[in-house]
Amino acid sequence: MTGPKIHLTFAPELHLFLPAPRRTAEATAPTPLTTDGKATLGHVVESLGIPLTEAGELRVDGRPVPPSHVPAEGETVHVAAVTRPQRTPGRVPHPDGTPLRFLLDVHLGTLARRMRLLGIDAAYESEDIGDPALAALSAREQRVLLSRDRGLLHRRELWAGAYVYSHRPDEQLRDVLNRFAPSLTLAPWTRCTACNGDLVSADKDSVSGRLQQGTQRAYDVFAQCTACERVYWRGAHHQRLEEIVTGALTEFGETAA
């Protein structure tokens, strides 16, 4: 005995998650799906490859419904993409009103360093610790998990998550800021890009033992990480870093908290 047949449409941004045959059919008309009559709409959406972290409002015959809705015969379902900027879906923003904290998987090291450059709390796993451990860390520390691994974002134990759509670090950073800006505080040059610790001003004499002689002669202003004790100064790469900071502040500084 078959279950009810429903028809689905998806926001264009979600097509990349769909199986190829359904993606092609979706381009022209709502596509049919027979359910078992027991699965929730959230489960149906995920079974088609779309992480709920990326699904926005769910509408059945034009009315909004929760992911717990059980589809009935003949219903037409539309799955919207996450609204940007993202303010309330899931458990975002942070429940106590503090800026969001993030966790990035092993493939997003450059993005993590750029987020830290802007003062965003971005934990990063430089080794592959496995999906269960990442999801558990997200839940334990209440961090938004950023990943390009669609399967990882399906894990139920996540505190919150978001798919990173681009391969390119510049676009990845813009995507994250565009999505979460209202719940962020941008504070450039205040966080260690190596370990995510806090930076404080450092006296030249106190860090001289960590500097090469050429650096000691050429620079007078330093900062040091309170966690790993790495020393920072405005060296050869500063101009490129300044461009990243200026671009982020120009585009998102007023929308960040």
C-alpha cells in the first residue's frame, strides 16, 4: 500500500543539493513524491539531500508549516532557502545575546584565519577528527558548524550549522558575513589567526626574544597572543590583510552587531 503523493518545489539556491534527475525536473514544474504517510516534512526534505540548516520557510499550499508537519495526499510543498541575513532560524542567534561562535571543519582553514582576522571566534580543526566528534563539539560549545560536507550538516546533534557554498576564500568569507552579520561583532586585529586566542599589545622588549634581528630593527609596534604567545607586527603581508579587513568593514560593518 502506497502513501500519499505530494508535489514539491524548491528555491533555486537549493537545487545543488537535489539528485540530478529531480533537479532537472524541478526546473520546469513541481515534482511528485510518494511518502510513507508517517515521515515529517523535515525528514522528507532531508531525504532529498537538503540539510535543514539550508532550508528556510516551509509552505504547504501557500501556508507556512513547521518541519514536524506530516504531508497529506495532494499537498503542494515549497521549500525556501535560508533568509539572509539569518536572524532567527534554528538556534541562531546565540541564546544569551553574545556574538555567534563558529567551528570550521578541516577543509576551511583559510576561511577560519580570515574570520579570526576580523575578530570572529572561529575554532578550527586542522585534523580530520570525524563527523561525530565535530557535531558533538558544535553542541558542547554552542558553535555554528561551517562545512562543505552536506552529510555532516544532516547530523541531529549539531547545535547549528551552515553550508559554505563556494570553494574560494574571498567568496566564502562574504557568504558567511552576508548570512550572519546581524549576530556578529567585527573587531579586526584582536584575535590570533593561528589559534583563535585574544591579542594584546606587546612591548618590544618583552617579545624581542621571539623576533629575528631584521624584524627588531624594522618594527616597533607588536601584539601577542595570550594563548599561544605568537607575536604579530605589520609585516610584508599586512597590505593584503588590510584589504580583507577594509572590504569586510565597508560591506558589513554597519550590519554587524
